[in-house]
Amino acid sequence: MTVDGFFAMGGYARYVWPCYALAISVLLWNLWSARRYHAQALKRAQRALAMAGSERS
Amino acid sequence: MWTWFYRLASPPYVYRTAAAFAPWFLLIAGIAIAYGVIDGLVFAPPDYQQGNAFRIIYVHAPAGWLSMFGYTLMAVAGAIGLIWRIKMAHAVSAAVAPIGASFTVLGLVTGSLWGRPMWGTYWAWDPRLTSELILLFLYFGVMSLRAAFEDPARGDRAAALLAIVGVVNVPIIHFSVQWWNSLHQGATVMKFEKSSMPGSMLWPLLAMFLGFMLFFGAMLCMRLRGEVLNRERQSSWVREMLRA
Amino acid sequence: MSVGAGSAMSLVLRRELTLSFRRPDQLLQPLVFFLIVTTLFPLALSPELSLLRDMAPGVLWVAALLASLLSMEGLFKSDAEDGTLEQLALSGQSLGVIVIAKTLAHWLVSGAALVVISPLVATGLAVPIEAFPIMMLSLAMGTLTLSWLGAIGAGLTVGLRRGSVLLSLIVLPLAMPLLIFGANATDRAIGGETAAGALYFLAALCVFTTSLAPLAATAALRITLE
């Protein structure tokens, strides 16, 4: 397969490449979303700890 | 023998173990997906009937599989949480939901893009596509229901029940191509006889399945850690860990 | 004095029906909604009779679905608000029996009522009279299944803010297979073909739901009441 042929995908390029682009996007979104979720949970836990600490003092 | 099961119910154990597994899952997933994409896009021969469009299968089939696997896992975890009242099971169920939903969307859209050159239409109301769409709605229903409760424990239980009720849909999706006259092609990989796909096309597909599954596992681990923290915010082990 | 399950069910059934008939306006609302919604389609699309006949199954079924959903929220709501539901749960009677009785009562005044006025609506949609029996049979089974699905949804969402939207979001995806086969049966009856296959499937759905939904609805209610 030539490089041009690779990108053209036998004429199906406008179906194949969006699929792969979407697939990568979904994988990246999952990565970003999971990390963000954990980070937010961590922040909320730290805030809860700080509030409990300040209550006692 | 059951100690590993009891350990799974322990939040700090889950939190630490998920942290340990995630990077490894991600690494192997990356390798498998990289191999699968390269072999599938470059080296696998074009299909006799579909030409190069068939290469969409390398992202479409794993996505579809994960959408069903994810929902089933969500329902089973919810059932375990309901029956044995294990909070960590509910945490797993909650973590799986958005991941599974995203793969359902991927499956639907890639399927739609594949359908246009193959069947001439972006969408058809055939049993497989319709039941997969219903699966997406069910995912949204479960997530919305969980979020609607002020008491998170009650939200977990309600969402678990709904997930269990909806799991009937999963076998319908899988068997729809057998039971009805469907546009969608029948099973080529998930059957008991020898697969009907030649090796040069099959290996990258298997690699993609493996890669996607491991990626799913990695995402589950990461989200699960967030779910554990949200549920265990007030507990002593979290406080100890944060103080350190 | 202990009350057996059978008398408990008939007691609750009678109570529900009495309460329903005391508020005739609430009783009629879903029916009027059904009438109005089915009128919307000829107005919006086309009054041409052949077109109406083609879309009649879909219009009838979607309207029946939506009308049933409207009244579904009330299944447990008023009893939950004034504490009766908790009393019933604590009464020592099986909660399942109470849920079954309430759902059946609800179906009688909404679903069954819809079936009764469906010929009226169907005439407005140019459905031939020969199709009426199958149409009504399929609607009867369909609305019963829907009442069960709605009971699950109502049990899960009772007491939630914006519970009605969530109820629809939960019930509608579950009701989609029902819609497909019910409308198909009606469509075949209108076209003069045999609707046996679709009716059998609908019946299977109905039996499946009737046997399992009470369990799920009761479990849902227990989760809410805990």
C-alpha cells in the first residue's frame, strides 16, 4: 500500500478516519475524565479534613 | 480462600490496589492497541467485499463489546452491592457507568459511519442497532438516578436495582442478529466454532479487544479511586493518608 | 385479627379504586391527554385518511405510553407524602401484595380505560373496525406491562425532586420493545395480515414482566422507604 493509498483507504477515507479519530478521542476523554474525577475527590477529601481539623481547634 | 474476596470489600485495599494496577493496565493496553491499529490499518489485507472500509471493525467491534461488558459489570457489581451490602461493589458500579456509556457512543457512531458505505444509510431501526441505542438510554437512566438522590447510599441502591432490571437488554443485543432478520452481520468472533475470519485480519482484532479491555480496566481503577474517596471521605484511613 | 394475602390485596385494591373515583378529574386527565395527543398528529401532519391509517399504530401506542406515564407518578406519591406508605410497609402484610394491588388498581383506571376509549380514537385515525379487537387486545397487554414497568420506576423515584422526568427517562427505554411489538401487531391487524407472531411476543413480554416486575418494584420501594 502506498502512503497516498493509506490515507485514501480505497475511497473510504471519510468513513474510516473519523472512526479512528473518534476512538482516540473517546480513549483520551476517558483518561482525562477519570483523572479529573479522582483529583476532585481528593480535593474534597482534603477540604473535609481541613474543616474537621478547624472544628476541633 | 475467601480472604481475597473480603479484602476486595476493604476500601483502603481497593484504593491502593487500583493505584498499583492502573499504570500496568495502561501500558499493556497501549502496546496492544498500537499493534492492533498498525497491523489493522497497514498490514491486514483489504476485505473482498468491503475493501478498506472493513478496517472500521478494529475500533467498532471492541467498542460494542465493551458497551455490553460494561453494562453487565455495572449490573453484577450493583447486585453484589445490594445482596451483600458491600459499598465497594457500589463504587465499582458507579465507576463503570460513564466508561461504558462512552464506549456505547463510540460503538454507535463508528457503526453509523460504517453503515453508510456498506448499507447505504447512517442509521436503521434494526434490532441490533435499536437495542444498542436503548442500552445507551439505560446507561443515562442509571447515572441520572444515582445522581438524583441526596443520600448517596440510597442512590447507589436505586441505581443498582435499575441496572439489574435493564440487564435483560444485553442478551437481546447479543442474540438479536440470530433471532431476527438483521442488517447487522452475525457473529464472526464470539462464537464457539472456529472463527470465520482469516488470521491476518483476526490477530489485530484480538489485540484491539485485549487493548480496549485493559484500557477499560485502567480507567475503572482510576475512577474507582475517586469513587472510594467520595464514599470514604470522613473515614480515619483517608485522614491518615492525607495527613501523611 | 389477621388478614390473609388475598383479602389484603382486595382491601388495597378497593381502597385504591375508591380513592381514584373520589377524584374523577384526576381519573380523566390521562384519558383526555390520550385524546388530545392523538389529535395532534392529524393536525400536524395531514388529515388524509390513508396517511392516518398508516401512522395510526404508532400514534396510538406512543400516545398510550405517554398518557400512562403521566399518571404513573401518582402510584406511590400521595401515600408516600402522608406517611401511609410507611404504615403499609410496617403493617406486617407483605409489601409485595400491596404493590401488586396498587399497580393493578392503577392499570384498571388508566390502561384499561385507555383500551376502552381506543376505538373512539382509532376511528379518528381511520383504523378499520376489523382491526379493533387485535388493537384493543394488544393495548390491553401493553398497558398492563407498562403499568408494571412504571411501578418499578415509581418505586425508584418516589420522593425525588423532578422525579417525574426521571421516571420517564427510566421507563421509556424499558418500554421500547413493548412499543415495537405492540405497534407491529396493530399495524398488521390494520393491514389485514395475521398479527399472531407479534401478539405472542407481546404476551410473552407481558407475562415476563408481570412475574418479575412486582419483585423489582417492591425492592425499589424498600430502598426508598429505608
